[in-house]
Amino acid sequence: MSAESLILFFIVGAFLVGIALVFSSYIPPTSINPQKAEPYECGIPTEGMTWIQFNVGYYLFAIIFLVFDVETVFIFPWAVMMKELGLVAFIEIVIFFSVLGLGLLYALKKGALKWV
């Protein structure tokens, strides 16, 4: 791949992103329904103060779940190629699980997995 084609690729990519941004700013979906301003669009009127703060632990738990969930996707290709790669694949997965284990220990030590 030559430098000219790489530059052209980035220019065309930037141009398409720019077009998408301009297009989305001129044609947004609009709604004049007052229920769209409600925190919950369930059709039931809210009572009292609706803007309450949630515990940040819920967000941390969700992020940690996503990290470990996405990382487990890498285990399947490893399992498929394990016989062909042999010892190298085993050493790599041990390192991989060690990093995941250290991340889990760090999250436990910081209290990110506690619900209280």
C-alpha cells in the first residue's frame, strides 16, 4: 500500500465522517411531546424529585462486567488453535489469565464489586 493511497483513504474517511455529522445536525428527529422530557418514558407521570443520583458502584460493576465479558471472547480462538500452537499458546493464555486475575484482584481491593 503506497503513501498516496493511505493519504487518500484518510481524506475520504474524514470527508465521509464530516458529511455524516453535517447531515445529522440538519435532520435531527424532533418531538414536541412533553413526555419526552420526562426521565422515564413509561407513560406514568413522575412524582417528586426525579433527578436522583445513583451509586457509582453500579456503573463500575457494569464496566467491569463488560471488560471481563469482552475478554472472554478471546478465549475461543485460543481454544481452537491450542493444538496447533502448542506450548506457546499455553504460555500466552497463562499470561492472559494472570492479567485478568490481577485486574479482578484490583477491583476487589478497591471495593468496586461491593453493592453497599
